[in-house]
Amino acid sequence: MLMVELLQSFDPATGDLVWEGRVADAADCAAAVARARSAGADWARRPLEDRVGIARAYAEELVARREDLACLISRETGKLLWEARTEVAAMIGKVEISIRAQAERAGTSETAQLFGRAVLRHHPHGVMAVLGPYNFPGHLPNGHIVPALIAGNTVVFKPSEQTPAVGAAMVEAWHAAGVPAEVLQVVQGGRDTGAALIDEDIDGLLFTGSATAGRHFRQAFVDRPGVILALELGGNNPLVAWDSETDPETLANLVVHSAFITTGQRCSCARRLIVPVGAAGDALVTALVDLAARLPIGAGEDEAFMGPLISPEAARGGRAALAGLVDAGCRVLLDRSIVEERGEAFFGPVILDATGIDVPDAEIFAPVLRVVRVVDFDAAVAAANATAFGLSAGLLSADADLWDRFIDTIRAGVVNWNRPTTGAASAAPFGGLGESGNHRPSAYYAADYCAYPVASFEAPQLAPVPIPGLD
């Protein structure tokens, strides 16, 4: 008797079963890619206006399903409902932004020439594999899928094995909007399913996830130059607070929104807070510890700031990483990593003083913030840049001259001034340097990796081209 492997997802706040379904094996992935390949020519030949119309119909489907989808995101990820609603709103807004981006960055243009015209067109790559993350299971893969379909690609989507229900719901909304079933397909499963999918004859891999996985994909595709690879990875993001004029409570508020929003499960979360040695730095750290100690933790519809991590396993991993930092010599300023009244997946804010401590240059995907004290602003910028990552960075300071120095010298793809490091817009590029990506930023610039340019000289009539030296 053939055994069927099942995938399950659970509400991290309660442990309740959310979704259950069959794991896609290698044969399923091969069949999905073959169907996508077969459907690709017809989809690419459809007028752009048709594909845009279907994308807008998808946005209308999301509007109609807004609350149900937000509740599903909240249940499957543990996000508070208020934040899940903001994720759905971002998914809806992404459609019109992608339509504008396609027209601006990947459209068609024509220039008159003496012989006729020069034309720039953009063609779809073909079959795109999209591997989604769990922290934004709707918004982040949506940011790949919407522009890919508008450009005329077909898509095979594997959601995170932690959030299969949200992935399935998103694809269902697309199908209800009129996307043919073969043009957008979903395959469910974990690492083996993802490996089987990318082993197939795909034309692109669009991935959001960890730097470790990104390194694996770079190596896996080194001999497959025909596959476009777009990687949006993690970060060991710095936030420099260099201000003795602003009240420490205001600075602490911005640090909290940088480090602890989404329970630290954003790739753009601040992981390192760099402050000056002395009274100003001390005042900020004191205010920060006080505020973080009072941050409300909850689930679902609770009025709270933070929820659980994605799973008890993720929480155990975060606590193990925390123990490693303490063993290395970091001093604990605040430790709410165990929330006994809530359950094992809950993980509250942690603040460590890591000044002078040699710790790994790694992303801890949990609300763990390391404080580093330095003697001057040059040392602060040097400390901020002392990482192999380069996704996000921020400066908190009322001094505009310091901002000019910071923005000119910091190495990161998203750099904010007096705003949280997590602040980013779908109408701007989103991506980073080094271990944080491969120079293919997403968000507004996703149009760039969803189509390739084709430049043409076109003459309506045959005519000889002069040959120098001949009459």
C-alpha cells in the first residue's frame, strides 16, 4: 500500500491544527513544471491588458476575502490580528504598484531612426519557481508572483512548510480571479519538495529566506546560467542612535519598533544597537530596557505588540542562540525569552550588552537585540558596517550632518533616518548587499527580474546598407 506523506501546520499560540494536506513529491513537481511549460506560450501571448485585468481582479478577490485571509495569517503564523490585517492590505496594494513598475521598468518603448525604428521590449523568462517564507506568507511571495504573472511568466509556488494554508488561499484567490490553473500552481512540502522543484527545468528561482539557504542556491545554480536567481535574504542589521538632544523615551520607541516588531521575525529588524559611551547612551539603554520590559505579549485579537514565534522549535532555537551569546560574555540587560503564562512558542524581548564581545556575525530570527557602545561616530559607522550582511540600517539623530555622513558610508540596501529599520515601501526597491541578497532587489524592482529586455532595430522595407570603399 502506497503511503502518503502529510504536511500539517499549527497555530503557534495554541497548538491547534490549521491545515493538513498531501506533500508534493518529485513526480508532482515535475508534472507541475511540465504543465507550466505547456501553458507558458499562450499566457505570454495574451495581451498585457488581459494579464493586468486578471491581476486587478485578484486584488478585488483579496478585498472580498480580506478578513478571512487576515484571520488565517494570524492563526498560522501567530501574528496578532492587527498586523495580519496590514499584511493583507500590502498584498492588495502590491497589484497596482506592480502594474506601474512593469510599465516604467519593463514596458515597451520606440525611437524613430533614419532606417525605421529602434524598439525596446521585455519578454518573460518562462517558468518561475517561487519559494515563500513564513514570516510574511502572503505579502512576500505575493511580491514575486504578481509581477511574474503580469510579465507573462508561469509560476510554480511552494509556500513555507510552516504556512501552507496561506499559500493555498492566495493561489485560490488568483484562480477565482481568472488565472488558468496551469499558469499558477502550488506544491506543498518542505525542503525535499523545494529541492525537487528547483531540480526541474525552470527558468527562474525567486526566493525569500535565510542567508544559509541563499548560499546553497548560489552554489546549486552556478552551472545553470539560464536560470535567473533573485534572492532576498536576512540581515544582521545595525541601528545607530547618536542623539543627546532627543528624549530617551522617543529613541527607545523607535528602537523597539526596529528590533521587536513581528516578534523579531522580519529580515529588516535591528539586531545591533550602536550607542555612544557615556550619559546619552546610558540614558537610552535604560529607557529601552524599561519600555521593552513593559511590551504587551499576546495572540489573535489581543491588544498587544508581540505574538509568538512561528513554532516552539523556533523558540528553542532562539533560546539556544541566546545562551551562546551569554556564554560568549554578553551581559543580560533584559531577558523575557520565556513567557510561561503563554506557551513554549512565545518569546519576549531580549536585550544584551555585547560591548567588546566577539560574537558571530549571524542573524538570530527572534527578538534579541545586542547593544554595542563606541567612542565616536566614526567608530559607530565602522561597527555598523562590520558585517557580511547589508540589508537594512538606521540612524537615530537630530543632526542632519551626521545623516549625510551615514547615508554616504553605510553599506545596506534600505537605510532609514529617524524611522525604524523595518520601514520599507512596496513602491521602492527592497534588497541588500553581501549575504543579504544577490543584487536583485525585490518590491518595485521585481519587474527587473521578471522579464528580460529585447532591443531591436526594425526597418519596414529591405534596403542595402552602404559599404565603405565601394561605389
